[in-house]
Amino acid sequence: MNAPWKSGNRDMFAAYVCDDATLDTLRAVAIDMGWPPEKVMKGGLRNATQSLAITASPAILMVDLSESGDPLNDINALAEVCEPGTVVIAVGQVNDVRLYRDLVASGIQDYLLKPLSPAHLRDTLVQAQAIFAAPRSGDGAATKRHIATAVVGTRGGVGASTVATSLAWMLSSDHKMPTALLDLDVHFGTGALTLDLEPGRGLTDAIDNPSRIDGLFIERAMIRANDNLAILSAEAPISAPLLTDGTAFVQLIEEFRHAFEATVVDLPRNMLINFPRLLANMHVVVVVTELTLAGARDGIRILSWLKSNAPHTTVLMIANKAAGGVGEISRGDFETSIERKVNFVVPLDAKAATNAAKLGQTFIGANRSSKAAQALRAIAEAIIATDGEREPATTSKVAKGGKGGKGGKPAAAGDQAAGGSGSLLGRFDLKKLLPSKAKSGASA
């Protein structure tokens, strides 16, 4: 919680409940825990907010939501008067999963249903004691390693969001790294949808009030997907344009650096153009494309932009949805055009994508053994292998004598090749792009 420290001794426990049955049960457990029973009081959530506005907050606070007409807003009001580190446990009589998720996202530790079980209540309070006594994340002297990755698609529909959610899932689940997933498609993002979660209001609140962004805001606003993965996204009304200078996004990424070991940002290409500062603290940029003429053109432009505006980043070029047969452009011709190697190829697997959508899971989570999943797993390992200062071992030299390294040597869109006409089609052997004729037709 985020109120300033108040003078006075801090009690270990206090509770504000609405009914006599809960009062009696809680007082009996408090006595067993060695706490004064008079610290269990009548009044509920609103009485707790009024009392804590003028007195020191306890280490563990239990509040009753039974008489609250708007529990989420009342919890937010409570957060304004609670001191940092307070462990809040709510009790109520509404059995609703969505309410539980929203309350946990707002910053409380747990939500218990009435009538309270003494054994369950005791276990919850013991756990709260352990959480309060545990060292804070900022107490360690050593600086935690953090890897920040941005995923950018050359075109809409190339699967950048699928790659971003899968990478975040693998870093958190397979590699046990506390990971933040930030979906910056504010109006049409699919990060939360892919994980079968409600996006919440955290990202829109951050955009509207950048000054509120701190560690507590991150803890309350992010939606938990698993033990090590939290997501921040939005479904803003399409009638509301995005009005921001990007400060909120930069501050969010900075807070992620302190709270997590890895950050994955699903970064729409228009955001890349409008807010170039977003890449200031990125270590890796994953450029997702398809082996198409439009993908080659925009790949060239994005690689050139990254070379000029984010030379410190390690760039991984990913060819996604690669068909087994002849595509629009061959991999060799594509690499010749962008003047660097494609680092990884993720094969097309429409059946696996459909399966993931039906299960409400990430692509990698629903299809662990597919060939596409193996390629995604290799990308995650390459990201972990980099420290943001050197190129991972998987990056190859550029075809035809180009330099290897971060982004290779991409040409700006519209640049003319030596002795060429400046046409993108001129970079390809058009005969290879056309279907071969039958021998009889050729003879004729």
C-alpha cells in the first residue's frame, strides 16, 4: 500500500468485520495467534478506511466487504491510507471468480468467503505473516539481471502477438523467470485474450495518470497469468484516441526492470515510430515477418530504423508462418533483399493455432511438441543467452558479403542498389517467383 508512514507503533494485526459470527471466529483465531482480540473490530471496509487515515496501519489487515456497494473502488480508497508493506486480506459473501481476480489485481493478498473456517483462516494468517516478514525485493544488494525484449511485426497479421505471448509464457513457465508482458496495442491488443484473461484497467489508468506509476501500481494493476507471469494490457474504446506522449510507457518499462527478471513488450510498428524512446532500455528486438514481398519491403525499413535509432539492441529476424511448399518469396531471395540472414523460421501450423485458440492458451502452451513450438523455444533460449551487449550465437553473417551483427546492414527503403533501378522487385530473380512451365510448353 502507498500511504506515507504515520507516527506510532505498528500493530501486527487488525480486522474490521460486519457481523457477530465473523467477529467471534476471528477473535478466537487471533487469540491462538497471540494477538489482542480487541484488534478485531466491527465496522467493515469503510470504517477501516476512516480509522487508518489517522492511525498507523497494521502489518496484517483484514477487512469485510459485505456492506460495500462497490468493493473495488472501496479497496482503492483503502490503498490510499495504508502504509507500504501492509498485507491486506478481504472477506465477503459474494462467490464470484471475476471479483476475486479483480481484488487480487488491486493489491490484496487473498479473498475469503463467509462463513469463515477457523483452520483455513489460521493458515491464511500464517501465510500473511510469512509474506510480511519476507525480505522485500529491493533489500538485496546485488542487482538482478533483467532482459527486456520488444516484439515487432513487419506487417499486421504476421503473428507478432503470438510470438510475444509464447515467449513470455516460456520465460515464465519453462525458465522460471518472473516475467512482465506489456501489450501496447491499446485498442485491439490480444495479449489478455490469448491468455483467457480480462485485460483490466491498469494500462489505461497508467496512460491517464503517469505520475501514479510505481511499484505498488504495478503490483495492483497487472493481471496474473501464472506464478511467474503478469500481463498489462487494455481494450480501450475505439472512440477514444490514444492521447499520450509515451511517458507512461517508458515509466512502466522502468518499473518492470525493478520488479521482474524479464519483460516482453508486444510493440505495434506504429508505436515504434511514434515513441522511439520505448527501445532505450530494450536488449533484444524480435522482428517478425512473413516471406512475402511486403514483408521484405517493411523488413528493410524497420531494420534500417533500428540501426539508426536502437543500435544497442540485438535484433533477431523471425520468419513466421513459413509454408512447406513454394512461398511468395524464397528464404534465400528474402535474405538477399534484406541483406542479412533470417535467424529463425517458424513453420506454418494452422491446426496448432486453432487448438490454442479453442483452449484459451498461448500457442506454445497448447502445442508443446509441434515443430513451430520447437522454433519458438529456440528463440527464447537465444534471448536468454544475450546480455543486451553482444549478438547471440544464432545470428549469422549477412548473405553476399554483408556484415553480421545487430540488424546486419539493412538498406533504407527507397535506396538504390549500385547500378540498379531502386525497385524492390529488382532485388529478386523474378523467374524464381513464377511457376515453372511444363517441358512441352517450353518446347513449343
